[in-house]
Amino acid sequence: MKPAVSIGQVVISDEASAETLHAAGSKISAILSLTKPRIVLMVLITVGVGFILGARGSARPTALIMTLVGTGLVAAGASALNQWLEVSRDAMMRRTSSRVLPSGRISSLGALLVGVLLGLSGTLMLLTLVNAIAAAVALVTYLMYVFVYTPLKPVTTLNTVVGAVPGALPPVIGWVAATGRLGIEPWTLFLIMFLWQFPHFLAIAWIHRADYERAGFKMLSVSDPSGRFTARQSVLYALVLIPVALLPAIIGLAGPFYFIGSLGLSSLYFVDALRFQSDVSERAARRLLRTSFLYLPAILALLLLNPLPA
């Protein structure tokens, strides 16, 4: 006989309780997956770097926490709405067919509500607890990602350029949250993030080109069967990134250790883009992708390790 707990006329078995807990856990897991936590984490790291650089040693832990939480909610909401809009195309792709919406683990209405509520609550949090500029930049990021970049993906290959804008704005959010103003410094961080994304995403697009074509996304790699133009674009953006990544040292945001380190990292990124151009293959694309994953945290670490005082 299974143990049971009697509450008045209601009898709740241990088995029923376990099933209830399992269902609740599955729903929480589905909602978490809908928000793309790995992307949110990357966003928060860049926001944190922007904030710390803007604060220049000023101890403001509460403001930093509020900025991270608010921006995290906005980023999570944008990711949820991105999946809500792309559910039919995600179902066609091998790499995304197991996501929570195509697999039916969460309803379309549920995903829509999650995306809207998280985005609005994060924006309001930034507006009331941080400052209006940080809230405005976060809102622009949210709107561009959901209502401009996502609808453009099946329309034009320029979607990557458009998508790189909201992808590069998080450190700007962090900076204005700490300082209450815009200036050349956050836009320098923006440019580094903006240019870094192109070799990174072009490598991904080449590796998964068949999947993107199956889903009807207008990626550069789909319209470039040889891959030569895709690889040349990677080289171009990696080349431009070399001098742009030096700007923090030039404008007095970072010191000479950063200058030397960023030059080395950007050169390595460029060399792997050249290797991709000389050997347009999945192996070379994966190597470029691995270097992109190394580059971003390393360049951010250099900024934090060798800042200059205001």
C-alpha cells in the first residue's frame, strides 16, 4: 500500500505529489530553456564589463546587481519572443527542432506571455532602479532583436548586419548604467562587439548552411555555395577589428598591457579567418569559431585587468 497524507476529505498520495513536482520542474525547465540562458549569460558578462569600466573603481554593487537583473530579464524576453516568432522554422532545422516550442513542451501563448512580461519588467526595472538611458538602450536592443532582426532572417542576408547591432549594445547598457551618460568609450566597446560577431556568426552559418537553407533563412552561406565570399567577409571584418580593438588604449580607457594583448588576440582571429578563406571547409570554420569563443572573454578580461583611471 502506498503511503498517503489525508487533509480533511482530500487524500494526496506520495506518487501524486511526486508527479506534481515533476510537472512543475519540467515547466520551469522549459521556460528557462526558452530564454536561452547561455546567450543571456554572455549578455550579462558584457554588461558587467561595461558597468565596471564606466564605474572606474567606484563601489556600486547594488546598481550593478539591478543593472544585471534588469538587462537579464530584457535579454531573456527577447530570446523567448525570437523562438516564438521562429517556431515553424526551428521545427525544420536539426539543431533547433528539439527546442521547447517545436517539441510542444510549452505553448505558443505561454512563450508569447513570457517574452512580453520579461521584456517589460526588465525595462521598467532599469527605468525605475537604474536610469532612463540604460532603460532606453535596453529597450532598443529588445525591439531591434525581436521586431527587426528576427523578421529579416528569411528576407535578406543583411539580417546578420542588423542583428549585430543589438548584439553589440549590452556593454553600452552597462556603461550608461554606471555613468548616466553616453560618450566615445561605450561606442568603442560597441564597435569591438559589433565587428567580433561577423567571423563568429559567418562560421556558424557555414557549418549549419544546410539547416538554414532547409528552414528558409537568407544567410550569406546559403547563397554562397562555394563559401568563398563568406570567408572573404570573415577576413574583412577580422582585419577591421585589429585597429578598432586598439581604440580603448588610444582613448585612455585601457593601458599598454591591453594594447599588446588585444593586438595579439585580434591578429590570431585574423589569421584563423585567413585560414578559413584559404581552406573553405567545416574544419576551418570550426577552428575560426573556437577562436571567436576564445577572443571575446579574453579581450574583456584584458579590459578589466588593465583599465586606466578616469
